[in-house]
Amino acid sequence: AEAYWELRAAVIPGNLRGVAVTTADPESGPLFEVEENALRAALQQNTLDLRSTALVWLFLTLGPNPMNLALLRESDLNAYTLANQNFYELKVPRIKKRVPPRAEFKVRKIEKFLGAMLVQLRDQNLEEYPHEKAGSRPLFWSTNGSQALAGWHDVERHTSAADLSIELTKGVERLNV
């Protein structure tokens, strides 16, 4: 009986979280200002394809978890004009364990150049995948259907978070930053 109470009182620690950020790990931690500036400068040279450029810019400007971007749909991009100026908003799906995917969103204003780039990506997607239904079309398409998202209603054609992370890494490597 005594062993039972000792075991019951024991606390088993969980996984450490945020260590890379709090220790400023150079490999997996946040970008330093000089790194961010170098990345922005490299992106200005426009040497990547449209999809990779948009992906890197979204990670750089929004700082999301890859799953947030994996769940994006073309319809989440809102473009509107006021006083002859274009403005853009992106409904970023929130990822919480207690609600289904795409049940909650955070509307983020995005810079005009990035909004225009996402409109171009949406148009490119329409040319490449004209047969797919409007409204549920992913912003970042998976050509083979994403296994990580398979089974979730209406997101089978989205690129997985893991694949987007790999694309991001390859894009940054191609920029030689």
C-alpha cells in the first residue's frame, strides 16, 4: 500500500518544449536579425519558383507552425480594394487538439507583395488543377495526396506539414543563405 501511494505521488516529467528558442539554438532555434535580413535580401533576388518563394515568405512573415500552412485553402486568401489600393488578408487555420482542423481561424493582414504573390500562386494552381472543386482547393497542393492529412475531411490534396517543412529547408538552401 505504501508503494502505491509513493508511485501515485511521483511526477514523470514530459518532453521539454521551447528549448531551441530559449537557448537560441543556431540550428533549430529562431533566426537572428542578421539571418532574417540575409534571407529577405536573397528572396528579393527572386531565384526560386513561385511556390517556394511564397512558402518561404509565409514562414518568414507569419512564423507559423507548418501545419497552419498545410491546412490553408485558396479561399482563405481575401483580396479587396479600398481607395484604389489592394489589401490582403489570410485566414490562417488554428491548430488545437480540442477542435477539428479548420474549425477556427486567425485573420492575418499580409503585405501587398505577398498577397499579390499568393494570388499568382492561386492562379497557377487553377491552371495546373482546373478539375478540382472551388472552395476546398488547397493553397499548397500535394500531387499524390498527403498521408499526414489523409482521412481528415476535405484536406486530402493538401501538402503535409512535414513535406512543407522539407520544402522550406530546400528553398532556403537554394537561396544560399
